[in-house]
Amino acid sequence: MKKRFFAGLLAVAIAVSFTACGSKTGTADADKSTSTDADATHIYVLTAAEDHGWTGSVATFAKEKVEEVNKEGTYTAEVITSADATEQITKIEDIVASDEENIAVVIQPMDDTVQSAIQQLVDAKIPYVAFDRIIDAVSDSAVSNVKGDNEGIGAGAAAYFVSLGLQPGEAVYVYEGDTSSVTTLRDKGFTEYLTGEIDFAGKTISDDLKWSEDDLDAITYSGAMNWSRSDTKESYESLMGDSSNAAIKWFYAEDDELAMGILEALNGGGISDSTKTAIYETRPVLTGCGGLDEYYEVLRGNSYADIVDNFDGVMSVTYSPAMIQSAIQDMVDYLNGETVEQDHVIECENVVPENVADYPSF
């Protein structure tokens, strides 16, 4: 049962509880022209700071949706950003400690340490929707767990490689994001497509191209790149410090930022010219995911063209930060009394130079 409170107390709570808690936008009185019921539920949307990259863009798209909610007038909403998990935990605790009623939360957890704070929401009977980073221990208590298809990202990369000639047991290098469930699922989708356990876009790998468990030993994992372009650039330069690795054709980067790190390494001076020549003779294939405009410019042929001309393929799998808007809409639907899917997975698609114009970037 949702907690109830009067809107007059809400204004006081917002002013007192969040004055020193960091940035926030889209407050309840953001649109004076809209009339809202006195007991309307207020939705707090907690995201990472709006700085750069995929994570920062979540807040940008959240603000757009919050503005829409406020203009519609049935509920009020605001975005509250945090620089790190510690700050986000404090803000959740402030919400709970205010003991207000008639509130709801949509949260993009900064990391798994936020679990205990989310449990406080559950204990206080404050409904919440989780976005992107789903913490398994508390996922059953969420109104909805909204995420992109992380397994689908891996499957999409594998399917793309197979379409370009990947054979069972060929060397593949995977640049991983971090140590979270997101990376685990992106790894899993990649291998399970190759072994024929899952499909991508309704199609499974043909029997003659399926990988055995022994074949999977040919896959090398980078370890956590912390979603960092610079870390990936440094790692790739180090990898290519051994010129024999220039023979690796297949590079699955689990984010567009990581893919850009590889391209920047090839564009810089950290790899010898002779090794670059060997790399290009291999005709590598590179995949990313996310929708980063800078990487989409590569797919459009407007950036790094002199490097990509030496590749057999470049691709990105969709995983847009705009999915936060679906998470907010799930909360609105729930408050409206509608049935909401608890495990809300948003399917992904492969974006290649031939269709990149059909997909938005950020």
C-alpha cells in the first residue's frame, strides 16, 4: 500500500530535506500553469549526475520525462542526481526519514551498495521502480525492474561476428565494463548465442557454426574497464605491445566508450606502425553498444574513416539512456492502477553503417 501525505507537507519536506543534498530539477512547482490535486503522489527520480557519457545522459532524458509528468498534472516529479553511491544512499535515507506519505521513487542505483537504502524504501512501503542496475536481492520488491537486454547485447555482438565469418574456436577479445551483473549478462549473452542456447532477433546460430565448451576457451576477457575509454585505450595498447595479438580479428567492446578507446589507440602513437599494419592486415571487427553519438559518427562514416576502412566491420547494439523514461512511465502507470510488468526488458537491435540513420544517438 502506498504511503499517503498532504501536498503542503511535501513542499516543506523538499525544502528541508534536499537543500544540501546536491542537484535536483523538475520540482513539484516547476510548471505553475498546471493544476495538480492536493494529494497527488510525488515521484522522486534518482539518477547519476548529469555529466557525460551514457550514465550522465540518463539524467538528461529523465528531466525530459519529469517535465512531461509535471505538465500533465496528475502527479508531480523531480530529478535528484548524485555524484556517487554514498551520496545517493544519503538521499534515499533522507526521503525515508522525512516520513512523508504519497511518494514514490524511480531509481538508477549507482552500484550494489545502494541495496540497503533500497531496502529502507521497501520497509517504509514506498513504491519504487529500479532502472538499469538491477540488484537481485531486492528486485522482487520493485514495482518494475526496467533494463535493456544485456544478454541481448552480447548475443547481438556474437550474431554480428558470425554473420561476418566467425568460426568456432577463433580468438575473440572481450572488453568488459565492470564487475556488476550488467557485465556478467553481456558476457553470458555472447557465449550463449555462440553455443546455440539463445537467439538474437529471432534467429539462432546454425548447427555447423555452434561453439563447444572447449571452443569458448578461445575467448579472452579484459577484466573491468570501468566503462572507461582511457582505460580501454591503455589496455588495448598494452595488448598490442605483443605483436602476435595483432592477429586477433574479433573485438567485442561492451560499451561504445570502450570501442572508442580502441579507435583512439589506433589513432595515437602508443602502438608501433608495424603492429598497426599487422592489425589492419587482419581486417578486425569491432562492436560496441549504447548509442554514443561520437561512435555513431564512426558508423556514419564521418569519423575515423581512415582507420575503419581497414576493418571488416563496425557495429553498435542499442542500449539507450532514454530507457529511463520507460521506467518513469512504469511508475506513472502503477500509480494509475494499471498492471506493470515487473521484469521489464527492453529489446535491443544491431546498428550498422547501413541503418545508423534510423537510430537516435546521445
